[in-house]
Amino acid sequence: MRVSASFVLSSWLTLLVQESAARPSLCENAKSIYVMSNEDVNSVIAVPIGKNGKLFGGTSTATGGKGARVIDGTTHVSALTDGLVSQSCLTVAGHKLFAVNPGSNTVTMFSIDRKDATKLKMVGKPAAVPGEFPNTVAASKKHKIVCVGTSGAVAGVSCTSFSRHGMGAMDALRPFDLKQTTPPVGPLNTVSQVFFSEDQNTLFVTVKGDPTKGNTGFLASFPVKYTSKGAVISKNGIRSSPAGTAVLFGSSPIAGSRDIFVTDASFGGAVLSFNSVGVASVKGKAAIDGQKATCWSTISPETNTAFVTDVATNRLVEMSLEDASIISKIDLSANGDPGMIDLRAAGNFIYALSPGNGTTNPAVTVVHATKKVQVQHFELQGLGASNRAQGVAVLL
């Protein structure tokens, strides 16, 4: 039997395509997740995402700063897990990555290699933050601004510009009178998250209250202003304490609207809307039965819903972006994790970090957002992570 050259070529190309699809690969548009070790010698752990959405390999790059942990308000010793009581201790803006160093009061900027997203290069030196215990960071690619929230004895938010050459000096603190210590006693009465609105024209800050002391939490908003020197964050913010909220935590802006989705550890999750002057009110809220500490959130572009985690309950709860009603609960207890903290959505997947509790290993659970099933449980201890690990950022 004669075999044509075109048949051989076609068969070879088919096998090549099948082989490429079967194995993880890095390409020009490489993607990666990033987790902060928060160890005494702080580092960023970068793990590439294969074409199938799964994680493989990984690197660790020192930040040039120190990690730290809050004092647990119940045990009065360093927190065993969730040591920063925050969301977004590291963040990505374009091909720049920023990570806080809570033990040395600095923030580090990295450039991300465009061909291998696990290769990070520190740009300049870590920048000093004019506050104590930085635990959350936000960056605007549009305005080239980075802002850091601090939760210690000197608490508030400070910002600066950045370029490919590095960061400028951080500006004067926009203070919050939390009456805290350094390190702070938490999780209550601390800064939860700094983040930008969808259009990147407003900086938001969520701050937890302390219901046991009648201390009301709040959401602060700072508009972007345009000056002769470029865009800057206003020094004057607007604070609001939406009715029925107390311990505002992890938030995500809702695409196509001025609303945000936010967790509240005192009950579950809520959708907040804003009036013309920037005061927030509750558009919808829902309590989550059996929740112990619902604190972190992400929005999946595939499902157009929010997913939230609980550090002491190993499940993902899916909630509506209209009224925060509960859509589904994904039980992940079979993987042995005690619970999960920070998380991010990318494509059709959710990447959620469980730092463990000193007995279980730190790991990232990968969940298919539409199928509502776990597709991978990727352990991080071989990359220098422990139960001190914090934060998840994604290069899209």
C-alpha cells in the first residue's frame, strides 16, 4: 500500500497538536499565579498555569523585605494562619508585580518576564511606607499608581507613582485612627483591602470594625485627581458604614457597574452601590449558614458570579452579583485542607490558597468555575511556603 506524503504530514501535525495540548507549556502569553511566603525572609512564589488551567513547577524570588504576623486576638500570640488578616498583599498591574513586606514596612516592585511569567526581577529597592505593618496593596496600570494599606500603630493608606524604572517616594499617609499596636491585634479593627474601581478612577479601602466594642467598620473611597504632574490619589476620602455591615473584608468591583461585591465576616457577603457623592449603601446581602470567617472574594468572568472563602470551612460559596444571594456551595473537604483564604479567578478557573494550619501543607486548590468541581490540589511546601503563606495574584 502506498502512503502519500500529504497523509504522512497530516498525521504528524495531528500528533504534534495532541501532544502539545496534553502537556503544560509556557508560551509568549504565559500565565502564572503568585503567592507571598510572608516568612521572615519574604519571597514571592510564582507558579505557571498550563493550557489546561492546572499548575505546575514554580519559582521563589526574595522581596528584599521581611514578613510578619498579627497577634491573634483570641490566643494573644502570633496568628497560626492568616497572619495578615487582609486580601491582596500582592497584586499585578500589567507586567509589574507589587508585594508588601509587613515586617520591614516596605513594598517591593518586580517586573514580570514576558516570555516566562515565573521570572521576576526586582525593580529598584523596596520603597519605605510611612505607616506600620503594610498588609494590602493595589496598583493601577491605567494611572501608574500603587497604594499600600497599613494596619499597625501608624495606620492608613499611602500611594506613589511607578514606571519601568521603579517607584517614587510614598506620599503622606491618609490616616485611620485604629488605635492599634505593631504588630496589630486582629483580625478585628484592621485594614482589610485596598483596591481600585473597575475604571481605576477611585481607590477603595475596606476597614474592619469590632462589634464587641461598638467600633463600626467602614469603606473609604479616594478619587483620582489630575494635576500638572499627572494622576494622583486625593488626600480627602469619603467614609461610609453601610447599614448592616460590621467587618468589611475582601472586595471586587463588578464589571459594567459602579457596584462592588464585598464579604463581611460577621454574616457573609453583600453588594454595595454608591450614590453621586461616593457614599455606599447595601443593595443586597446574604448570610451564609455555618460560616466561621467569610473574608475573601473574587468574581469569575465566566459565571459572572462571586466566589467567597472561609479560613475555617473548606468550601467555595458562589453568590449573586445582583443581590448577594447564594447560588451554590462547593464542598472541598475531601482534599484535607482546614479552609481557604485569598483567591483569584482566571479564565474558567478559581485559584484559592489554603496556608494550612501547621499540620496540613499549604496548597492552592484549582476549581472549575462552571462545572463546580476541584480539578487540582497543588501543594506549595516545596517552594518555600508554610502556614504563613498569604495572598493570590494572577497574570491574565
